[in-house]
Amino acid sequence: MAQPKRTELHETARAIVADHKGILAADESSGTIKKRFDTIGVESTEESRRFYRGLLFTTPGMEEYIGGVILYDETIHQKADDGTPFPELLAAKGVIPGIKVDTGAQDMAGFPGEKVTEGLDGLRARLEEYARLGARFAKWRAVITIGVGIPTGGCIHANAHALARYAALCQETGIVPIVEPEVLMDADNTLEVCHEATARTLHATFDELDSQRVDLEGTLLKPHMVISGKGCSKQASSEEIAQRTIHCFLSHVPAAVPGIVFLSGGQSEVQATENLNAINRIGGPWPLSFSYGRALQASALREWGGDEANAYAAQAVFLHRARMNALAAAGEWSAELEEAVKA
Ligand code: 13P
């Protein structure tokens, strides 16, 4: 079927990553945000979640560095203190609202230790509703696990197919799909093993996107970096990570993709910034930016600590991380800039 809104899709995708801006992933499910709140001893209620997210979204100046925010179903329906719906508040600042639409990764039948992401049933109607609420892009996260004998081709294929079906439905609704095939960094694998799993995953993903007639120019890719597993005794340097990542992506990601926005995946805040900077020092045919959750929020969450009186301090910390990552997206970050803010 002809895509009636092709140009608009292309423009939206490009606008999200324009001027080295990136994405704030604030789409933690209720279960995940509870885990984050547990680390600071704050009870996760609808109101505490609304207050915290509102604090991030109303940070003055964040729109200089953040081109889009991914919301969760609850959050897209919530309002700021003055009654403005969050999507409207963001759009008024020039920040494009997005929405997580997958319903989570579940154990994959017949594939022990592997997951497949669900959420295709009824997706067309949900996308129409989200578009009505102001969402202009969406996210679907596939999870690929490294282990003994895994990832299997069966798991990679099932996830790639679901990503492509999701992406086609998004584009039909005029919503830019963020395609997120995440290879987890939780195992003890080497950089080389991550490279191989990433290459297989990207290859299958772009093959399926092509089969499902997805318009790549109206799509953003949200991948992990090619990185050593957390438990690996030999941790790769930023330069090695950058070289591997660019090398792998040049072979598997078409230049038509208007932006690659990395997830942080469990890297520390500064590590995620430093690695993104190293990646941009090499560069490629695509804007290489960020779509971080933890690596944009960890310090801000701690600074807030559930106390309204700390809201401004938390906003300052969040703004700093957003700025550091936008500089990294331009390859212009340096470690000294981290110290400057503490002075
Ligand atoms: P992290 O940056 O914390 O990995 O989260 C990004 C995200 O949206 C994962 O789906």
C-alpha cells in the first residue's frame, strides 16, 4: 500500500536527531520504574511517577539537547501540575512526543533462555489512539540474549519479523517507528562475540524491514553499542567499542536510515557519553545520537530522592547529562566538561 505520509515521516525522523539532539527514554514500564524508585527508597505511585516525569519534561533548556521523549502508556495520559497534558507540554517546547508500544519481551516457546517481544495484536488501533494523543514516533524493543548456543537464528528471526510488522503499522498511521533490536550486555562475552551477535541481528532486522516494505527514511534505529559483556574480564576501551560499532554498522545498516540513536543498556552515565563521543569521532553516513534511559536519568533520580524541594537541583543534573550527550553526538565532549559543572 502507498504510504500517504512519507514526507512527513522523513521530516519527523530527521527532526528528532537534528542539531545533535537525542532522545530521553522515559518509557519505563510500571515494573521497571518501581525498580528505579526502589533504589532511592521512593514509593512508586501514579502521583510520584507523574511528579518525577513532569520534573524531567519541564526542565528549562532541555529542548536544546532533547529532540524527542519516549512516553509510557500511563505517562502519555498524564498532565503537568498546571493541567497541560504531557504530550502537549513537550510539543509546545519543540520536543516530539513518542510512545512505547510493545507489551514486553516474553519467554520464547521452544527456545530456552531467549525472548520474543509481544504487542502486535490490536496494534493498529492503539497506534491510532496514540497518534490522536499527540505521539509522532513509537518504540518497540526486541531483546537478544548472548549465552551458550544463543542467540539462535530462530529467535533473531522471530524478533526481526515482529519489529518489521510493527514498523509497517506505525508508518501506515504516520508514526515514525524506532526499531530497537537490543543485544544485552549482561553476559561475560567478549567484544568479538557481541560483534557477531550484532551483525546477525542487524542483518536479519534490515532483511525483514525490506520484506515488510518499511520506508527506511522514515525509521530510526535504536541499537546497543558493540561492547564487552559486563562480566568479561577484558573490557574494551572506548576507541575499540567505537571502531567495532562503526565497522559492524557500516556493513549492516543502510545509509538511508536517517538516524541511529543508541541505548545505554547498563553503561554508567559517563561511560555512555564517552563511548558515544568516540563513535562520533569516527562517524558514519548517519547522525549517531542517543536514546538513553538510565544514562540520562540515574543522577537526576538520586538528586531528586523523592523530595520536591530537590526538584530544581535534579533538573540541573538532568540538563547537564542531556548537554554532555548532545556534545558527544557531535564528537565534541571531553572529560573536563564533566568537572566544570561541579565547580
Ligand atoms: P537504557 O538507556 O537505560 O538502556 O534505556 C533505553 C531504552 O529505552 C531501552 O529500551
